[in-house]
Amino acid sequence: MKHVLTILALTLSIQAGACDVCGCSASNQYLGILPQFQWNFAGIQYQHSSFSSVHPSLFEGWPDEHAQDYYNTIQAWGRYNVGRRLQVFLFVPYQYNIDHADTATSSSSGLGDISFLVNRIMIKDKGSAGGWGHQLIAGGGLKMPTGHHNGITTPDRLGLPNLQPGTGSWDFMINANYTLRHNKQGLNLDAAYTLTTANKDNFKYGNRLNAGLLWYYALKFKGGVSLLPQAGLRYQYTLHDYDNYRKKWLNEQSGGYLSFGDVGLQAYYKRLGIRLDCQLPLAQHYGNGYVNAKQKTEAGIFILF
Amino acid sequence: MRSGILVSLILITAICSCQKKDSTAPDPASVSINITSPASGQVYHSGDTISIDADVTYTSELHGYEVKIADTASGFVVYDDAQHVHDDHFNIHDKWVNTGTQATGLKLTLTAIVDHDGGGTEKNIDFEYQP
């Protein structure tokens, strides 16, 4: 079909916050596999992730505190081609996060941090029909502190800075994405790095690397329907947060790595697309071992135009 | 040009992965705790609101504090509050109402924590309760 899927997978990582042993992401988004370059699109996606954590007590006689955190993002997003070589992405998230701790349950919701990316198509080689093709895009962007953010001190007394929809900081993102295709299948390798800055409270969330390797297979059916199963691995590495960046107070109980197995499916009908994705943790050491990531799920719908 | 961009991205990433840290060794002895209320020897009666006011300062990052009031005769803890705070100074403003029926001596202990291992320093104030 005209909808021969030239695959572009792009993974973004937008950082979030950390208290003593958290560092769980309050907004950690992936674009996933998208249809061909020349189309613009607009869509809505839902993301869910959860973590369990143990806060070791600093005080004699006080028990460790356990918590289950649930992060939910509903996000409007889209891509717009500017000329033949540039692509602009825009993300407008809404967060709804819940913390079930031993002693209390808290939640926070609101507009998150809006971000955008500008990517340049560096290589665009479709190859011959049925043969090899590959493409590379790379670029950068900015995450703006538009989300509601209370500051660190007040929520930190409750141990809940991660629940906030916003981070209060301007962050820079760089990313590169390479796809190798042969016949109906292909491999995609992507990496995105978020460079954070300190917010007005001098709190600085850790820089974050997010990388993935995905295999996919394109199935086309009569009537303009196509399916795209995919599977692969994802890896995320986050540096320590700074409780106070100006004074270099490094929080060594934050940050770490997470790796996930990733399976997903996309379905297209003419200009309408849907996607489902599930990630299960394979190995991890996060928050000095006090934080355990659980499964992530994503679902979305988008329209090409 | 393409390789130059990619090399630049890798260099930026590598440079930004370095993390400096405050190398000040934890020194609980240099924590300054100033308890302004209750005053030493102050006498409270049934229904009085006991204000707990204190200022804590340190040369580096504090991680939290615990305020505890104990009956000096029995050792029984009648008030206990602990908070995580990440700053080099903070103020404490708590309140407690004692409704006990027996006269006793009380001891307030404020402990400031300077590291994640629970290391800290404390200061005590003795006062009285007479219903």
C-alpha cells in the first residue's frame, strides 16, 4: 500500500524527580514505532507505569516505609514535517499519579511539562523493492517547566516529589534513531539523552539515557489494513539527582538502570493507526536497590494527515 | 558533517555524565541546634499548648530530624515526629497538647540527621508538666 511502513522508532525520555530513594519517573514517554516520514500525524496516547519502593528509616525505632507508586500520563502529541529534512514533534502531557504508602495515600494531577523536538533526516535510503533500506534521524529539543510544581522542600517532607506533574526545570533532549529494513522486517536502534538543569529550588534531576533495540515485521492485508508486531529490549540509565545543585549535594540514593523486554503491536487502517505496547522489567538496580520498576503499558491512537 | 554531529552528541553526553559532589565529611558535632520553645524548666498545665520551636543549621546537607518528648520518670514517649528535610538549615514549628493527669518531668529531644546512615546529633530540654 501507499502505507508501506517505513519505520521510524523514536524514544524520548523526559526526566522526573526523586526524593531520598525514589527517582521513579513521573513522565517517561516513548513515541514508539511511527509510520513513514512524509506524513504528519496527531494523536492521543496513554501510558502507565508503576514502582514499588522502600524508604529506609533514618530514625531509630521507626519502621521502613513501603510505597506503591502509579504514574499515568494522557498525552496529546504529533509530528509535523517542515520541508523535506526536518521533523517537529510536540508533546502535551497530562499527569495523574498516585502514591500508596504505608501511612497515607496521595495523588497529584495536572498539566505536565510540554516539550518539543526538532529532528533532521540524516540518511533516507529506501533501497530497492524487497531489498535493504536504512535511515537515520537525529536532533534535539526542549522540555519546558509548564507542569505544576510545588517545589522540593514541601513535598519532600512527605516524600512525594515524584508525584508532581511538573519538574520546574528546563531540560534539553538529544536523540538519534537508526532503522535498518529488509523486505517486511527490520531493526531499529534508538538512543535519547536528556540533559537536565536545576530548577528554581536548585534541585536537579539526574540526566537520563534511554535506548532501545526493536525488531518488527510488517503484515499487509486487503482493504488497507496492516499490522506491525514488534519485540525488543529497552534500557534506561539515570544519573543521581542533586538535592541542591549549586552546593553539589548529590543524592546517591537516586538514579540507576532499568532494562525491559518490550512487545507491542500496531495496526493501521488507511490513515488511522493504533498501538499497544507492554514492557516487563528484566534487570534493574534503581534508587540504590530500594526501588523496583514493574510493568509499563502504553496505548495510543493517531491520525495521519 | 554527519559524523561530526554524532561525535558532538557523544561528547556532550559524556561531559554531562560527570557528577561533582560536595565532599564535606559528615560531622555531627558541627550541627547547631537552637531550641527556643519550650524553655528549660518551663511549667505547663493540662490543656496548655506546648509550642515546639527550633532552628537547626549545618555546614552541609541535613537529611532530617526527629522531635521526641518523653516522660522522664517512666521513659514513655508521649510525642514523636520525624521528617525528611534536605537543606543546610530549617526551622521546626510543631505544637502538642498534654492532657495527662499526673505531674511529671518531660524531656524534649531534637535529633538532626546528617547522613543516610542515621548519623546525627541531638539536644535536650527538660521541662515540667503539672495538671
